Amino acid sequence: MLIVNANVEEIIELDNQIYLLKIFSPEIAGSIKPGQFVNLRVSESTYPLLRRPFSVCDVEGDFFYIMFNVLGEGTKTLAHKHHGEALDILGPLGNGFNLEGDFETAVLVAGGLGSAPFPYFIRKINGSKKILSFVGGRTFREVITYGMNNILTATDDGSLGFKGNVVELLNENIEILKSNKIKIFGCGPTPMLRALSEFSIKNNFECDISTESAMACGFGICQGCPVESAKDKDKFLLVCKDGPVFNVKDIVL
Ligand SMILES: Cc1cc2nc3c(=O)[nH]c(=O)nc-3n(C[C@H](O)[C@H](O)[C@H](O)COP(=O)(O)OP(=O)(O)OC[C@H]3O[C@@H](n4cnc5c(N)ncnc54)[C@H](O)[C@@H]3O)c2cc1C
Ligand code: FES
């Protein structure tokens, strides 16, 4: 894990008030894996006090990107960054996705901002596996397909693609999934991950999910990000250190 003082290269506003922050950091860009995250101090002042965690969205040369929308003070501050501003960053953090394994198609399942880690995932897979992406949101405004491939979409209100949630869309395509050697990789809100876990276990699909939790330290010291272990009911795992990526059979959401 590194603590780096990195510079903002550019902030890019995509559709739907989604931002990409491009950051110059050869150290982090050269060492981070898909599914890992960084913990950013968003301002040089003491407010907001806590760092904010973000998945690495993509890496290009010495630059890496994060993708976010404005929720509160931290992301509002980030959205107003300019070229050359310094950012204090802790990373790479967490375990990341395991891209190895005996599967031919990576089935990516994203809800809302859950698509954030997948552009880098796809870049790293680099054609060695097929990609099939299922991307969902409540309305078309929340369907974020940036950097993704071979996409099927779902919206709760039917304003884009399949009418229903993204796990229901997977179920609609169950025959395609069963006829391929797949592994599912999911990222999104907890209710979606819970439904995806149930779907994967029921159908015997290998599935890893990237989970979220409120965080402080980001590297296992404060014990502030527990998730219940499925294997040992008295034990808690830490999202920041043991995750954020877990096999669906290893945790109780
Ligand atoms: C491992 C990890 C990776 C993440 N990757 C990304 C990413 O790639 N892109 C991204 O946009 N966000 C990501 N997040 C979530 C991001 O950290 C929060 O959105 C951010 O901290 C919000 O900061 P804020 O100061 O703007 O909002 P706050 O003022 O902290 O919160 C504003 C509102 O948003 C709610 N909120 C805060 N965090 C979350 C959350 N995680 N999920 C749902 N609601 C939340 C709060 O409850 C509150 O109502 C990730 C979180 C984790 C743990
Ligand atoms: S955020 Fe401190 S232990 Fe996970």
C-alpha cells in the first residue's frame, strides 16, 4: 500500500452527471488491479475529515481514473477539481477481482455506479475471455455503460432495455448462461448483490461480487467495515482488507 501525492490531470463529465477523474500517478497506475480501490482525501482542509473510497475505473499509462456521481460533500468537492490540483491518495487497497480461472466468458453484472470497476477489468482481460455485460438501473439515466462491451440493459421502469431488474434480466437469459462456461462478476447496490448471490448459488454459477461499506481507514485498522462470514457465523470479515471482492458463498449480505 502506498500513500501518494498525485495530481489531477482532468475531470470529464459524462452523461447523467457522472464524472471521470483522471489522476496522474505512475505508482498507483502501475500497481493497481481491477476491483481494487483507492482511499482519497478529497480536500487539503480537515473537512470532510474522512477519506472517501473509490474503485479504480480504468488505467492508461501513468494515469488512472475513478468514476463517481455527486452524493455528498466529498464527491461534490471532487467534481470541482481542476488540472494540477494535488490529491492525497492511499492505495492500492483491497483484493481485486480474480481474473484467472476455468471460465471462457466473464459475465459482468452492474447496477448503477457498479459499472465503475469494469472498464479496467475488460482492459486487463484483453480478449483472453469473452465478455457479456448486464447493466441495470432504476431508469435509463442510471444505466452506465461507459467502457463496457457486449451489453444488455435493464431498467425498473422499462425506459431502456428489459423492464425489470438486472438479475431478472440474467434469469431471462439463463439458457445462454448455462450453455457457456461462465463466471459472474457483480458490482452494485447491496439489494442487487443479494439477489445476484441467490441467483448464482441457486443455478450453481461461480460468482464474485464487489461489496461496499462505510469506511474510515480502508486497510483493516479501524474495524469499521465488517461483513458476516458465511463459513463461521461468529466471525466477521472486513470489506476493505478481506474484500471488497468476495465469492458469494463466503459472506452473508
Ligand atoms: C470499496 C468501495 C468502492 C467504491 N467505489 C466507488 C466508485 O467507484 N464510484 C462511486 O461513485 N462511489 C464508490 N464508492 C462509494 C463512495 O465511497 C461514496 O459514494 C462516497 O464516499 C460518498 O462520499 P460523499 O462525501 O460524497 O457522500 P457522503 O456525505 O459520505 O454521503 C452522502 C449520502 O450518500 C450516502 N452514501 C455514502 N456512501 C454510500 C455508498 N457507498 N452507497 C450508497 N450510499 C452511500 C450516505 O449515506 C449519504 O446519504 C465506493 C465505496 C467503497 C466502499
Ligand atoms: S475501513 Fe477500517 S477496517 Fe475497514
